[in-house]
Amino acid sequence: MSELALPKIDNSILNRKSEIVKNLSKLTDKENVLSEADELRPYETDALSVYTQTPLAVVLPENTEEVSEILKYCHSENIKVVPRGAGTGLSGGALPLQDAILLGLGKFNKILEIDYENKCVVTQPGVTNLGITHAVQHKGFYYAPDPSSQLACSIGGNVAENSGGVHSLKYGTTTNNILGVQMVMMDGTICRFGGKSFDQEGYDLMGLICGSEGLLGVVTEVTVKILRTPEVVRAALIGFPSIKEGGDAASEIISSGIVPAGMEIMDKALIEATDNFSKAGYPRDAELLLIVELDGTESEVNELIKKVEAICKKNNCSSLKLSNSEKERLSFWAGRKAAFPACGAMAPDYYCMDGSIPRGKLAEALLEIKKLSEKYELPVANCFHAGDGNLHPLIMFDGNDKEQLRKTEEFGSEILKTCVRLGGVITGEHGVGIEKRELMCEMFNDNDIQQQLSIKKSLDEKNLLNPGKVYPILRKCAEEGRVHVHKNKDKFPDLPRF
Amino acid sequence: MSTKIKINSQIFQDSNNIYYPKDETEVSDLIRELYKQDSPTEIIGNNSKSFIGNKTQSANTTSLSKISGIIDYRPEELYIKVKACTPINEIEQVLSENNQELAFEPIDFGYIKDGKSNKGTIAGYLSCNYAGSRRFKVGSVRDHVLGFKGVNGKGDIIKSGGTVVKNVTGYDLSKLIAGSFGTLVALTEITLKVLPKKDSSKTVIIYPNNFEQIYDFFNKLSSSSSEISGAVFIPEQSNDKEFSVKRNNVFKFNDLKSKVSFVAFRVEGDKISIEEKINNLKKELELNNSDISTLDVYQSEPFWKKINNLEVFEKTEHNLIRMVIPPANGSKLSKYLENKHNYFIDWCGSLFWIEVNSKKEEKIKDLKKMANDFGGYLTVIKTSSEYDYGEPIFTVDKVRLMISEKVKQSFDPKRILNPGKMYRGV
């Protein structure tokens, strides 16, 4: 946030800007190449808006062949490329570079085929996550992963980040819900992994691409699985007098064998913030709020609700409300879905963290975050995908205050280190991007990181595709004693690192 | 004493010169040494599935069978961390004590190999990525792996993933390892997602009149909000007496008319919702005036075991093919197969197990062409003694092969691990 290390700028590329723009205009309609300062401004950042960079140019190709030609050209001219979907990513994965072109997939906005017989949709990557569900819901189907930005985020971006959402506990994340992708490699090669059938044979290249944050290829088509909308969906809104009792109830629900469609936790700060913001009717006296959603056939759901009620009562819940209509169920979720804007209304800026921890460590993690909040004198509100251990603390701060910025960064980093210490990971669903690069050493040692860099090198030898993202800066890791640097020589001297 | 002998002498080697490293460090030392010597090795577990894939031509064999045992099982966190060659049976038993299971329903390849149960090890499962009947609902082996540790072709110990389900930190190498047939890493540790066992199950048997009806049933079953967790079609093959006898013996159940073709679907859950779902499905499939049978839990469980043991192909000496296609093309394929090859259909119309009883590889070539045309793939799981590998046993296109070579190179630059097991040059 404060100071951002980026790959060394190649001045020879900057000097050739007009020639590059001219050449790119031959590969797609010239209207699709943006190079004037005012045209570039909207592309300076993604949803991690504290970082901004002006790209060399923006290209908005219209089909796979154009993407292939553009990448082929950039490959031969050693021009870096940053791919971008809808720009809703929270980890800075689509942050431009000054000497790189930004490849926007916004014009890939059509659903190509809806195939009910094979239960799948073939779509271009720029279609929004919710757009897929909208296209099939009249026939009683939906696309399961539902990141909270689903109204705006694109399915291509979902593939790049392996996005999850509230329902990933039961239905999995993007990687479990796609059947195939078409992708263009940095050298322009067009490839296809999977299709409409299950489990491609051989190396699971689709599995590798999913969650690779735009470092291995540019996805130009996605085939997603669609599921039948459940017959009955009901939610329960349960208040608890303490963090521990609520956390224990959430753990017990899972260990009793129930797999809820979704299970969310909000702490007192967030209950108040969201209730003020969206008037969701949450129990404001509760220290912790649990939302449990159950789906299935009618008797199945009724049976599960009885079990959840019993577990919550055993754990001293202070209030329990069941949704009796679809309208009421949606109102239960309204507050949770407004968590981010509600925090936005409370402070000039908020910084959303994204660690995962074992479910049973929830109370410990929340107490630790509370202590850190006192230490850094910055307010924090917590929401948590309790079913799968994915924690989203929202730190509130004023971005104009340099000192607060620095403290926020440190606070966030300490939260993620706590997650790792508790047996979790530094990112559950937002990706590493530019934001958490340096923390990779908290989880991986030299061998682990070198293996990943070696895959990157094998598929993008010149390191032109989205460089500077995901993998740590050598200097910082070396300082932490994690990367073994022998006589100042890196294992992969040709990999440009910075 | 040279370094080589010094290192290797610590690793147990039996009379067949098979290395048995006992832990991760020994695996790393061994592979590092083989890397230095440019000497490839076959990687095996307990040999239950080593017949699948091409024969590796390597000077050495490394058995990981001593790397076995449960490291950490947390029922309340829904994961189990085990050493790579822990037998599936051991894992299933421990999970069962806590009323949990591996939801991907491991196939028991022992029956087709030599007629005896042998589920092998979890590393073998992950390396093959062949899930059982529940796959179309719960995902494959790759969808249940949370993380792993292993040794790459240079002898480096590497890891990926963790123990939590939500994790996007770095490339998802667990997926890449699934189905890689031991060509990328020698696995030493695997963490799996586990799920609660369902309270009960029932299986409904329908006797269809024609192929169109089979796929009409499959389509309605997979479109229903009353979830099923298994759907197979078992054809009657009147032209092959020997197979008919075997088939009828395998599916001898009190409540099943085994001598005719049938579709079977499974419903799992608590008893009340099972009844509710079956009633809903009977309406949706318009079965109320049809001849159907229902297998209660005592028949339903062994029925699906027989399916997942591939018992109709027990000890087969012919070529056994596993073909996966989009279900919409299944009807055409089953028409083609009728009275030509013995087969059955699983995964609600997507997965075909086909026995090709011909010496001519032309037949396999034809089937592979169909698989490609239909947008799927096939693997020759077991080859007859006459198979000369003229037709590759895996399906791969040029671009994917090129990328696979690059990926292999990044893990195992000297092709030390299981060279040629999947593709030539990989």
C-alpha cells in the first residue's frame, strides 16, 4: 500500500509506445486500443484501489484469434501483458504496469451455448457470474459459486482467482464447478482443456489454470456446470451472547454431519454496521451472529433445521429466527451481503483481509484480531464463512493519513500470519495478487516456491504474463531467511525478479 | 565408499532390487541420487493399480509402500492427513468409526486384476484420479484433495495446499498431481477432505424398453431437485453367454430381475427424505404404472459395491476401456455398443466401462475416434496380453501433449519419475 515494489520498468518499451500502439491497432479494431491519458484512467486499478499504475496501453480484443495475435506480437517484442476481467479483484492481481499493455476481456461478454442436456453453459469470460445464473434460472438451474461481487465480477476472473462464495461449503469453489476452458498462452498458442465431460484425462491443466491469477494464460472461453435449484431453501438467524459459544455452535453443526448450503458469522461490530446500513433486523444485543442456510427437499430441510436448532440452543444462543418465506430469507442475507459497503460508510477506507483457518480456531482467531485492533488503534469488523473457515476481517482506516496506512498494512499482515500460525492459509478466495506476495514465505519454503516458479517458467519462459504478481520479491524473502540465496545467485537467474 | 553407495546403503533394497525408502528424507535422498546418475525409476505403492498405464522402461523400481500411516485425523474439521501409501482400507475404517467417508467412492481395481479385493493406497488413487459412482454429484478424487507433500524429479521435497478447504495461495498443484500417474512427484503425504456418511440408502430399479428411454431417465434424474447419488445402466448382452452368466451372478439380488437390461438409481440421506425423493422421482420419471423394484439398504449397499468393484469384468483378460463423454451423446454410443462389446454405463450416462474382446487394435481406434467426436476421452485401463501398444492407451491432443511435456520438465527435467507411464516423452 505505502510503497509498492514493481518489476523494473523497461524504458525501451516506454520509448516505443507509439509504434506499439500502431502495431496493436493492426491486430484488432483501432477503436479497441486505448492509449490517451484520459482513456487509460479507468484502468489504473482494480478493486484494491490503494494501488494505481497507468498502463502503457489498453487493448480490448473481441475474439480468441485477436487475443492470440496480440499475445504472439507481445511475446516476440518482449512486451509485458496484464490480463483483466471485470476489475473487481481485491488483491491487486489486475494492477497495470507502466511498461505493460493491459489486456481487457470486457468485450467477451456473450453466453455461447446453454446445454441443459449436458447441464452446462459455454460462455465467454467477460460474462458476469450472476449473468450465468440469470440465463438459466427460468428453467430451474443456477451456477453455484457466488462470490459477493457476483453482480459485477466476470467468470473469467473467477477462473483466474478460483473464486468461492457463501455456498462453496456445500458446492465447492470455481475449480469444482467448471468443466472446460479455452486459453491462450503467452506465445499465442490456443489450447483447450476439458470440455463438457467430467475429469479430463492426463495432467489436470484446467485445475492448474484455475486460481493461477492470470500468470499462465488468458482464458477466452469457460464451460461451467449448472445445478438444479433446490426445492426448498431456508435460513436461520441465530444470535449468541459470546464469540466462543457461537464459534462452538458453528463447529458442532459441521462435526455433527450437517453440510449447510452456507454458514456465515458476523461479530458485534459488523452486526451493528450492517444493521445500520441495511436495516436487516439483526439481533443487536448479540456478540456474534450466525446465519445458517439449508437446502434440499422439504422434509430434508425440516429435519436439518431441527438439528441446527438443538445444537444452537445447547450452545446458549440468545435468539433464533427461521425464515418462513423467500423474502424473509433474502432479508437475512441482505445485511451480510452489505458488509463491505457498510464498513465503507463508517470510515473513509477499509481494508479487507482474506485468511483461512481451521473452523475450530474461530474464537481464538477473533480474540487475537481484537487484541491487534487495540494494539494498532484501528477498528475492525469481522465476517467469516464459518462453514469453510474463511475469515474476512475489515480494517477501517483513513487512506489520507500515511501513518494509518502503514499501520493498517502491518495489522493486516499480522492477521494473516496469525491465520498461518493457527494452521490456516494467507488467502482463502481473494488471491495473492500484489497484496500478499511477501507473505508467501510464511507458507512456503524455497523448494515450494521454486517449483511454482518453475511451472511459470515452463509456460511463460520470458515472464511476460502478469509479472510481479503472486510470487515474493527475492530481497524480502531472503531477509526472512526463507529463500536460500547462494553467493547472490538465484536458482533461476533468467527469471526476472525484483 | 562413494557417495552413491553411502546414500543408497541406508535405504532398504530387497532381492529384486526394489528400493523401499521409509520416509520423506529417504525418498528425497534416493531421487536426488538417481537424478545425479540420470537413472530413471518406476514408482509403485502396493501394486494394486500398476497394470494401468504404459510399462515404464527404467533401471530402478522405488516402492513407497513403507510410507504409510495416519498423521492427523480431525473429524470435526473434516480432514485426514495421511502418509502417501496408507491403504485405502485403513483410511476407510478409521473414517467409518466416526461415521465419515471418502465421498468419491474409491473403485476397487483388485477384482479386474485378479478377482480379489485390493483397493491399494491413497497415493495410487490420487495418481489415477478414478472416482466411483458418486462422482457426478460430489466430484472426483481431485476435488477431495486439500494438499500434498512429495519429492520432485530433482529430489526436492515440495508441498502445496494445506488442511483447509478454502485456499487459493499459489498454484493449485494438488489438482495437477491428481491423475499424473506418478510422473511429477513421488508422493509422501496427502491431506483429504472427508464427509459425513449418509444415514441410509435405497436403490430403485427400472426396466427400460429402449435406448431412448434410458437416456430420458438419465436426463430426468440429473435434472431433478430430488438428488440422486448414483445412476447406472446394466444392459443384457444376449450374444455373449459367458458374460451373461457372470452378469446375472453378480447382480443376484432378491428384489432385482437381473436377466434383463435395467437402470438403477440410488438415493441417500435420512429415511424420511429418501422416501420423499423416491416419490418425487417416480412422478418426474412417470414410473407410477411401470414395473420397478426397490433395493433396501441391505441390498443397495452391496449393489453399489459390485458396481464400484467392476465385478462384471472380474479377472477380464480382454481390453477394458474407460470412456467418459458428455451424457447427451450416450444414447448414440450405447446403440453402437449393443451386442458388439460388453459394457455398462455409470455416472448417470457419462462413464462407459467397455470390454473389447478383440485382438485387433482397430476396434480401440474406432472407439477412440468416437470418444473424440463425442467430446470425451478414453483410457485402456487393462490391456489383453496381445495388446501391442500401437494405439496409445491414453487420449491426448498435440497441444496438450506439448504443454504436458513442459509441465513434466518443470517437475522432473531428467525424466526420472515413471518415464513414459502416460505418454512417450513425458
